[in-house]
Amino acid sequence: MSKLTIEVLIVGGGAAGMSAALAASQNASVTIVDDNPFLGGQIWRAELGNTKSPEAQKLIAAIASKQIKIINNAQVFGLNNANSLLTETTDGQLELKFEKLIIATGARELFLPFPGWTLPGVFGAGGLQALAKGGMSVKGKRIVVAGTGPLLLAVADYLKSKEAIVIAIVEQTSSAKINRFALGLWRSPSKIRQAIALRSGLRDVPYLTDSWITSAQCRSPRESKGVTRKLDSITVIKKGITKTIDCDYLACGFHLIPNTELAEMLGCKIENGTVTVDDYQQTSIDNIFCAGEPTGIAGLESSLIEGKIAGLAATGQLDASRALFGQRDNAAYFGDKLNKTFALRDELRKLADAETIVCRCEDVSFQRLEEFNDFRDAKLQTRCGMGPCQGRICGAAAQFLFGWEPPNVRPPIFPVKMENL
Amino acid sequence: MCRIYRHEDSPNIDNVIALKINNNSISVDDGTTVAVAILAAGVSQFRHSVSGESRGPLCGMGVCFECRVTIDRVAHQRSCSIIAQDGMEVVTDE
Amino acid sequence: MMFDVAIVGAGIVGAACAAALTREGLSVVIVDKGGIANGTTAAGMGHIVVMDDSEAQFALTHYSQRLWNELTAEMSASCEFENCGTIWVAADEEEMNEVHRKHDFYEERGIATEILDERSLREAEPNLAEGLAGGLLVESDSVVYQLTATRFLIDKAISGGAKLKTGNRVIEIRDGEVLLENGEKIFAANVVNAGGAQAADLSPQLNIKKRKGHLVITDRYPNFVSHQLIELGYLKSAHGNDADSVAFNVQPRITRQILLGSSRQFGSETSGIDNNIVRRMTSRAFEYMPRLRDISAVRIWTGFRPATPDNLPYIGNIPGYENVYAAAGHEGLGITTSLGTAELITDAILGRNSAIPNVPYLPTRRFAEH
């Protein structure tokens, strides 16, 4: 059991966390803790040890040049008291006592169940991108990218750059909404540039709107024992017409949801699934700040600005933080439009059939869950949400499908070896 | 049998990690995750679900727990979040 | 509408009472402020065990265990009943003497147990530490998933005509009626307080204190442990008074998750997790099973055992009332003794003799000075 005493602790080394670290380091000693082997979070995930994004590289270099301490491969799972977090590292338990905390835990993908979604070969959209960045070859693989959100475009673009055959992008929102969103980008020249770059890179990839996956399947006949059944085709529906497409991989995710578990465990106020913060990114607890996606999904620019504001405000640089409020408003506007554009349509609630698994950890099917009125009862009777993912995957799905409030969070917020408790 | 798996952008022929997946030797670039090494070895079933379904990675970022395998005799490790190291012995569910 | 019986509490004790009473043809309503098994029952371990710490405890647990075994004929697979047995683990020779004493006690009362020496203990449970003196194997003990078992009992009662009112808090019980928070009154000839750790809120005559416990559950590890394992020091912990205590107690669930306990604390009314207690509990466990160190812990929770001064539950008429009964105060044995409690309550309400003497559990009993 080791212990560190830290002036400003930042949990999460992605865009918001790194931005916060640099801002705070002007006035205080800063430590970043991240559960990944390298800095960058999800959007700037390292590829074989290095992030490709020039913007990310600049931040990482800047961080290296200050005295900012980085602790990688460390997962926060619990707390000893209001100002002390417990983490699991490769060397065992590490306690982190802090004066100020900035929560920059980012977001995860929303997954919705549909028949066949548990087949090997079905990945998240960001999931497949993460694996590709972790070294997975997608060269020559036929891939369908599906779900919702601008992430689909970014993923399709990335996969194409790795010589995958991106067969189609299947987007559930309507083309009218996408067009309105695109028109609204006029406020942000950099976003327009990004959009144009994506558009041209994906010129030859069909972008189906008002479309979604109705099932993933393995249609090949049962082979000998020991051969894993995996995905070989998906079925898409658009305006009532279905089509089955052969493919090697499906990269499917329905936009993002905030990782609020750490904030909730600490007792920060959470409203509508996001961490409540004031203008200075301060949570309901005085010495805890929060920046980036946990305060509301709003994209990279928002994360960077919010991180900077949090880092400045947490270290008493209030004038400097206030100077950024205008920029943040612009970024927030984009975020708001983003979430409205890609809001989930009702038809997606009916994708799962009776046998479709909703809780993947405990294999609880849709029909077993339908009869319950809230998560707690469903959990106690079926074990839904009691597996190692602790409801991270099924909780959001159940909220969308049944309207249940997600379960409360309790330490450990990640599974941890008994000896590290 | 030792198989070399290269990521197309692999920078350096010397930075290669040798590990075992279900007793088969495989080599991957330094920085490759264990999950990717498993997939590169041709294994798509990482684990059996509670009702016996074959499962593999989904989220790629350590929150879904579908990529759990046994590494060096410690079970239930999230392979998508662990960088492959020389000499690792990885076992997936049969 | 007047029911024969109103039962306060849809936990396992209330559910068992409801099933037994409807079986006898009585009209029953079960009322709970939450859902089925949401309170004391949810936090428990689900061990069905025969205890020897007193004649009365033995009688009730033994009787109840027989009833559980009979119930397996009807229980659904979702109740996850498994006859995995218990091994009481002895660390040293002094505890081996206790093993012999227990063996004799059970033998005299018709329960077959087997004394294990150091070698046979490790054969039975290879993941136990070396150097433990031995243990006592009680093959007739079992484990059940009490949440689905409670639901099974409630469903049984409902198909026998019982009514269930969840989400309705009871604020007062009197002869002939139960008063709900929303102002509604339920009329019943008899009332049973099966309110678990909160039973004393409605019946202050009952000396029931909350005794907090922590439990840790792990990911799935087939073949790690096959019996419920309890250290012999467990009873010292269970019978101790004010000090916080821990005792090694490990259970294999049918899912092959490992459930680890146990801790006891008085005076803590909040459900927050106490890291120091958890650490003491796991440290104790590592002494007995070092390989637990690498096991992935997925959840930790706390619960409140309803504790009485003599460690026996209150089953019977509450003084000051004609037809109000207590079925509460079961400490850590509520799941085991729920079925026996239900029979005693049913006998009391119907005015007939019980299969075991009911005197030790009567709410009118006096407690020895502590």
C-alpha cells in the first residue's frame, strides 16, 4: 500500500485532463492519473505507443516539459475519505490524497442491443477504432460502421486510412437533421474544415441516413466443433426496406455517454446523467472540479476549453479562466446541437427481440427484464447490472429501453484484486 | 511455431514482443495490446458468456469486460487495456 | 375487507410466513415499503446452516433446514439451491477440540458430520492455506439465492390467494389493523411484524439492534472453492458485543462467484462501506485462503443483521397486543430459519402446537443480565 499527497490531482489523461494539467501547472504541482498505458484518452488514443494527432503531440510535449507527474495504468476504484482516492496499479494499491481534484474521466459509447450484437466481430464504433490503434490490422476487411453520431464518420475515415473496405455508414438520424447540423457549423471554421476533410475522404462510402441495423448474423453453416461462430453479415433497414450485407466486422455505437461514476462516488451532484458544474467547472463539492464529457457530451473543443478553465480555476487563476467563458459558450453551442441532432429515435427501442441479451455480463435477455419497473428490482431478481461492467453497458441501454434510472454507484467503481482493496 | 504479425505502420523491425496465446507462439509489435495479439493469432472467442456464447472485445476501452482472458495464470484481465509483454502466457476460454 | 393476516415485510421471513399461512387457507396481505426482498434479505449470504451455539438455535435451524430440503421439490432453478455443505475450519489444536465437540453435539442429534484432519481438509479444499489443523464437514448444509427464493415464496403465497402491496410504508400496527403512510388502513385479524432490521421501529418492545456487516462478491472462478467455509472463530464474532469483529466466511455461489464475509459492527447506522473493516475481513481471509489475493472483487455491499440480546429471534405474540406477532430479530440466520419461523407463526395464529418448543423465541422472554 503506497500513498501520495498531491496538490492538484487530475483523473483522466485525455484532452480535458491534459489541458487542465497544463493550465494548473502554472500555479501548482500537478499529477495526472490515467488507466491507459499512454496519455491521450479515447479521441487521441496512442497507436503502438504514440498518438498521431499533432494537437495531442503538442500537449503531450508541453506536459513533459513541465514538472507534471503522470501515473499510467492506474485505475481509480474507491476512496478512503472525501480527499483521498484509492487506485489499483500494477504495483498494488496506491492511495492519492489531494487538495484539489479535477475529474476528466471522459465518455464511453452507448450500445443498444439488437439480435446478434453479441457475436464476435461486432465491435463498438470507437471500439473497433481503439483496437485498430492497439495494433489490429483492418486492411482489406469489409466493415460496416453503424449507429449514430459524428464518431461514425471519424471511425470510417480512420478505418479507410488503414485500408479497410468501409462498405457503408449506417446512421439512424435523418438527413434533414444532419443538414441542419452541418449548416449550423458556420460558427466554427475549424469544424467546417474538419467536416469537409471527412466528407471528401469518405466520398465513395455510402452514408445511409434514417437507417439502422436490425440484426447481425453468422449465416455460414455450422462447421466442426471448435470453430467460433462469428459475424459474417448484417441486415440494415431504411424506410421500411431491409437489405443484408456481407461483412467481416460491424463497428456499431450510438454516440457517447458520460463517465460519471467517479464523480458520483465522491458525492458530486449529478443531474440528467451529467456532472453539475458552475462557470468555473466546480462541482457541488468545493475542491472538486470536472471538465469535458462528464459535464455533458460536447466534443473535443469543449473538452479542451473546459479543461483549461478547470485547471485555472482550481489554482486560483480566476481572471484567466473567466477570459475563456466566451470560447466555452461557442463550444457548448456545438455540443448542444450535436446531442439534439443525434438523439435516438423510438424505433431503436424495438430492435431487441425477446431472446436478445441486454445484460452481457450475466446474459439477461430482454424478455426477462420487461416485467420490472426499476433497475433495482430487475437487478436483484435477474442479476442484470451485477456483473463486472457494473451496469456500464446495460444501464444506459435499460434506461433507453425501459426508462429505468441507472443504478447507484458504490465503490469499487471498477473490479479490483482483493489484495488491493 | 513462431508467427510474425506486423502492423502496417510498424516503425522498427527490432521492437517485437513474443508471447503465447493458448500455447501458440506469436510475435507482435511493441505497443500492441493483448486483445489485438489474440485476434492476430486467429482467436475470436476470448471467453464464454454465462450461457455459453462466444464473446470477444466490444468497447476496446476497458468498460465492457468482454475481452477478459487469463494472463500468466491470473484470470479475468481486460486484454484490450494491457500491452503485450515478452513471455506472457495468455489463455482464452475453450 | 378484513384479512386473516397482514404481514409487514416482504423479505424472506415475511414471504415464508405468507406461504405457510395461505397454505393453511388463511387470507393474507403482505405489505412492504419497497419491493420484494429489498431490505435486510437483499444483503444476506444465503447460507442454510445448522447451528450448535444453543439448543434453541439448533432446534430452529435444524427444523428449518428440513423444511428447506422439502421445499427443493418445488423450488425453481432460479432459486439456485445447492447442497454444497459447510466446513468449519480449525486453525489449531484448540480449535480441533471444538471440532470434536461440535461433531459429538451434532451426532447426538442425528446430524452426520465428518472430522477432517489437515490432509483431508486440503483434499476437500485445495485452496486453503497449509498448516490448518483440520475441520468439520457438515454435508447437509446448503446455499440458496435468497432473492429469487423470496420471490418464489411470495409467488406461492399469491397463487394461494395472498395479496401483495409493495411500495407502501407501514407507520403503525395495532390489533386488527395496519396503518399506511398514505393514510390507508388495512384491516386484519392478525398482524405479523416481519420487518427485518427495522422491525423495532414499529414494535419498540422488541430489542432489535442493527448489526452491520460487509460482503464482497467476486467474478466467476469455477473450481476455486466448493463448500461454504467458516472459521471456528465465527461464533466468537457472532456472540461478541460491542467491538467490531471479522471472521473468515467464504461461500461458493452456483454461479461460481465467491462471496466473502463476514464482519459485525454495532452502532453504525449508515450503509457506507468501511474500508478498514473490509481490509480486516480480506486480511483474515487471506490467512485461510492466500489465493484469494488475486481474485477480482466486483462488488462490495453492507447490510444490517437484526440482532437481539440473546441471538435468538422473536417469534410469537408481542406483549401488549392480542393478535400482533413478531417474526424478526434473526441476526445472521434469517434465511435459514425463515421457514421454521413461518411454521411457528402459523401455529401461534392457529393456536396449535409447534413441531419444536416455541418458548425460547417468545417476545415475552427475559434476557440474562449482560
